[in-house]
Amino acid sequence: MSKPLADLHFELLESEHSEVASALSQQLVAFNRAHWDVKTREPLGATYKNAQGQLIAGVSGYTFGNWLHIERLWVADSLRGQGLGAKLLASIEAAALQRGCQYALLDTLEFQAKDFYLRAGYEVQWVQQHYPKTGSKYFMSKTL
């Protein structure tokens, strides 16, 4: 039996609300699992570290069914343009292929790495204009 709407309390959250975000995530994951044929996301990443063990470049994401989702790729400013990003991207794509992925997905901002990803064979699928205010966010994919 459902609860009458008159008994519910509404609250607009305008400050930190990580507990609510976590609870919502748990509910959405449970709902999605009941409808998807893939139940888990498997993390995947690669790094370069210097002799002192400091991170100088890396890529992270996860595989999910047929898809590799690249969440982050970063190379230290002093090392950009030397091929580390391309090597990281190729390594995570190869690992995703071994996991059975057929496609890759990512997003990047206009001042980040759109041209880098275009050179790597990614195509722009959609552009979110005016993000966050005057810029653009590019959603890109590639067949592996």
C-alpha cells in the first residue's frame, strides 16, 4: 500500500548531500541490475610514475558489457606531447578488447583533449553547448 503524498516531507538540498547521493546511487544500481544483462563494472587503468614513485600520467575508467568508459586521462604538463597519453589510451583500449569490449566512450571539455581523441579515432557523438557556462563538452566514442 502506498503512502499518501500528504504525509511526505519535501526538502531542497543546497549544500553537501553525499549521503543522499549515495542512497540514490544504491537505489538506481539496484533498479538497473534488475533490467540489464550485465551486472558489474570492472575497473581498469594504467599509470606512469617517476623514479620517486610520483604519478606523472595515468588513465582510469571501467569496462561494462561491450563498453570501455574512460573517465580520466591525464599527463603532467612537462611531459605532454611525448606520446605518454597515446600509450596510455592504447593500453586501456587493448585491455578492454581482451575483456570483450567492442566500443569506447568518453567526454572531454573544449580546452582539454578533443583533438587528441580525434587523432586516436574517436568521433564526436554529441556536444553539450554552454557548459558549464560558455564552453562546450564533447561526448565521443570509438569502435575498438
